Amino acid sequence: MSQSQIMPGFKPALGYTLVYLSLVVLIPLSTLVFNSFQLSWEDYVAIITHKRIIASFQVSFGSALIAAAVASFFGLVIAWVLVRYSFTGQKLSDALIDLPFALPTAVAGIVLATIFQPGGFLGNLLLEGFGIQVAFKPLGIVVALIFISIPFVVRTIEPVLLEFDTSMEEAAASMGASRLQIFTKIIFPNIFPALLTGFALSFARGVGEYGSVIFIAGNLPYVSEIVPLLIVTKLEQYDMEGATAIALTMLVISFAMLLVINLLQHWVRKRSGQ
């Protein structure tokens, strides 16, 4: 029996889904693509190969990748602690994980810039003690992206850990497996697809992040200038062609990277099923 016969209202639900996707995703993206046709290929290449724009792409995607990797590691640790251990203040800690979701990104950016600037509490400590400047450097962008992206990893891994059958761990332990072997051979392969999903969500959020980054980045050309800021700058200068070319390039690169990650997720799940 097909899915449409099992679930009532399948056709109206499918129609609503297609309308929603068209209005929110397909039509805006197709408009961006059609607007790019106003540019000749030579003009498009000239815009996106400008040294300043290439540098901003390197900053945006490089920072997003690093932040997503760091957030994936610490997000896994946080999810593990919240699920596997009981401690005082656990409920409060669990609630604080979602704070970046509720906090306006501009507020987060101002707070991070305040405490990590050279005169701030943490900024002065890192600069004086270790010679590390966070604010107004690419490192500041990474810190801001980690802050906003960790919840994606935690909330993606938590359900998998909660549903994980601990009897497999007990069986492995009874056969003499060490804790490290249990984690690497049994637990990690089961949570790895969820970890990849959290990584992809973190990366996607980091690439397009604007509010929490512009205050701590310093927005120095060739140093800490992100792509979304360049797009806004082009729009403020009424350079629609330049903004469109940059946005389209960002869209294509982001889609390609997310496609690779999703294919990797599918491959991992297929191997796990075998």
C-alpha cells in the first residue's frame, strides 16, 4: 500500500508543501539566478575574481568550516554530558544551550565584541597572557560562529544518544572491550550521521551569519571582511550587479558543499545499515 493511501490528506499536504517551498525557497532563488543573466560572463568573472571578494570568500567559508568542526567536537561533548550524567543545574545548563537561538544575533555580536576586544575582560587576558587577539581578527569570527552553531550540534546528537541501546555497551564490556573501544566501535558509528547533520547545519548557519559577526570581525578588507557584509555594501552603493554576482557565487558554493555533506551522510547511513 502506498504512502498516499495510508495517510489521509496526502495530496493537500503535498500541495501545501510545494507551494511553501516555491514561495519561500524556489522563487527567491530563481529570481537571484534570473537577475544574474543581466551580467555578461566577462563581467561576472571580473566581479567574483576581484582580490577583495576572493579574500572575503576565504574568510567566510574558512571561518565557517573551522567553527563547524570545533562546534561539532564540543557539541558532542556537551550532548554526551547532558544525556549520560546527572548533576546539579542540569536543567539550567540544558536550557542555556538554546540561548543563541533566542538571543538576537546583533546582541550576541555586541556582547562578544565587548568581552573579546583588547580592552575587554577575556580579550585583555588572552592578549596579555598569550599574545592572542580575538576581536577584529578572523579568530573573532570563528568564536562568534562557534557560539551560534553549537546548539545545532547538541540538539541533533541528543535524541540519538537518548535512543541508543546501552545493552550493546554492556555486551561489549562483558566481552572485555575497553571504554575507548566501546565508544569508537559501537557508540561513535551510531551517532556519526547525526554528528554530520549537526556539522552541516552549523556550517550552513556560519556561512550566512551576519549580525553576530560584523561587530567582532572589525570588517577589515583582506583580513576579516565577510561575504554577507560585501553584499550589503554593494546594495548600499546601488551596485545590484555586483551584489547579485557575489550572492549567486555564494549560493552555488554553499549548495555544492552541502550536497557533498549530504551525500556523505547517505553513504555513512548506507554502510551502517549494512
